[in-house]
Amino acid sequence: MRDHKRKMTAAVVCHAVLIVLELIALIGTARFHGVRLFMYYTQDSNILGLAGSVCYLVTAARRLKSGGEIPRWVRLLRYSSASCLALTFAVVVLLLAPLAPGGYRALLLEGNLLVLHFLGPVISCGSFLLLEDGPKLEPQHIWAAFFPTALYAAVAASMNAARRWHGPYFFLYVYEQPWWLSLLYLAVICGAALALAWLLKAANGRIHRPERDS
């Protein structure tokens, strides 16, 4: 029980720090992009992460006083937001940074991207994996974690096909590359989103299993 409370207290601190960082980065980005902010999966995943952090912070602070588990809906929101942020980090590291001017330094360590591409995903996923326990995540919950990514992919691809958006990522340039290449990119990224959701669920369950079974 004491170990559970220590972990929850540490998670509360992580999310308090994360909320401050996310607000600073998202407000700064919104000043630059305006409503175009929502075109970017990076910002959308961080907004979802901010919502998950706020909900976790409020409910966990109450549970530290009253006892009990985190509500299932908060658990699922945190799982979904951590999965989306993990995908953001993976896409930046594997696809975007190698091709960007300035490379990894520009996309991971400079300005608001330090939070949106690096600190946000690392703190969120680290807290979820190592500190957060709660109602057991079932196999079908992987689809709940994948839903925000699937929704973004459907909207972004449709808006590019309708020529309402241009990108904002090169793999969405449906009129500047063969159609099958766009589909291949989307299939790989959606597959990666599912794989990351599965890995987060499996790792979280393995890390916290002894605590639940004891």
C-alpha cells in the first residue's frame, strides 16, 4: 500500500510538471499557428496528453486522501494519450528528424518542440509505465488507444485528397507522390500506433502485476 501511494504521489508530481510544460508549449505554438494548430498530430496528441494529465492529477490527488483506484475512464484516457504521444516521438525520431533541416536537434531540443516532441512523450509514457496502476487494461482497450490516431489519419487524408490541407507531413502529400505510397505510409504509421499501444499495455501490466497480485 505504501509503495502504491509513493508511486501515485510521484505520478501526481510528474503530471503537475507536465501540465505546466504542455501549457507553455501549446500556448506558444497556438500564437504562431492559430487554428491551424489542430492540423498537426503532434499538437493534437499533446492536447490529448494535457487532458489526460489534468484528469489524472485531479483524481489521483483525491485517491491519495480517500484511497481506492483511479477510475477506469481516467485510466483509459491516460493509456490513449500515452500511446499517441509515443507515436509522436517515434514518427519524429524515425521519419521527420532525419529529413528535417537541423535534424534531431531542431525537432527534439529547440523551442516548443523540446516539450511537444521530447519531454511530453517521455514524461507521459514514463509515468504511465512506471508509476500508474489501476483497473486492468483488456486487449480490446488497444482499439480505444488507437482511435485518436485512426481519426486523425482519416481526417488528414480526406482533407488532403479534397485539397483543403497540404500535409502538414510529407507522407500526406497525396498529390505529390504515388497514391500507393501515401497508403503505404499511413498503413505503416497506423500499424506502428497499434504496436506501440500493445507494447505500452503489456509493459505496464508486467511492471505492476506483482503489486496487484500481492
